[in-house]
Amino acid sequence: MKDNSTGCVLELKNPRQSKKIKKDIISIGQLQDEGWTLRVNGNTLIMEKGHRMLHFEKSYEEKNLYYMDATVVSKAQVLNVLDVR
């Protein structure tokens, strides 16, 4: 997955699927367990780990939900980014 706002590429570990949910969701708790820190700046939730950053914008239509403008990327693209770091 690539955060289109920051360019951060992230490999999601142990992804789960539900045919009832129409959107992709990310477990903030799982990211925290993997060492990501969380902070909120206004309506933006920011997750950071080292020099990587993910931005989630608060939804005005759905309470307590944050959205990330992201793109699914291939395993090769994730590995290329990880090899550079």
C-alpha cells in the first residue's frame, strides 16, 4: 500500500478480508503493536515509524472514522522501497 499524500509504502501484515465491507480498513492497533506511533493534528491522524509517515483524514460524514488516500502496490514495489532503506 502507498500513502498518496506522503509517498510512504507499507506492507500490510496478516491482511484479512470481509466481503461485507466495501472499503479497505487498516488496524491502527496492529500498526501500534509493530512500533508505529500515533498523534493527532487537527483533523489529521498521523502514524509514524522512523522516517515513514502515514496520514489519515477525519471523515465529516462518518463519525470516528479516518481515511487515507492510498494505492495498492505490488509486492515487488514494497520490496524495492524496503531494500533502499
